[in-house]
Amino acid sequence: MSTQADSANGGRFQTAVTLTHESAKAALDAGLSCIATGAMEVDCAPLTQFDSSAVAVLLAWQRAATARGARLGVVNLPSGLASLAQAYGVDTLLTFRH
């Protein structure tokens, strides 16, 4: 997964199109790198293929943001991924923005 940071857009980065078990480690590392440099929002608009690994990655990114004293904003979350987070009972741990 490649993420793209946009410092001109308030420290936002984007997911790739796919976030599944196969790409989770790369996605995690890329997002953590963005968060370490100040990004506090992830745009999931490109995300069309995902599995439960995406929930785990979002939670890990949230933990990293919390460690920096902030909450990670999640925008444009696909409804199917929001449903997965709700099914696992972790949707309240994430900050969804529209």
C-alpha cells in the first residue's frame, strides 16, 4: 500500500485502493510514518478493496496518533468498512469525519 501525505491539507494522508491482509504491513508502516511527521487525518476515499485487516490498521494508526496526543480523523470511510468496525465493536474507538 502506498499512502500519500499532504502537508498542505492539514496533515492528511490517503490510503491506497486496496487494504487487505497482503498489504496490511506496508500500509501500517506507511501510515505510521505519516503520523510520525504530523499527519492527523486519513482519507479512505480511494479504498475499494479491504478486509478485517483494514480495521486493525486503522486502530493501530489511531493508537499512534493518541501516543502523539491527538486523535486520528478518518474521512470517507467506505460503509462496508464502517460496518466491519461496528461488527467488531471498535467503531467507537475511531473518529469518523465526513
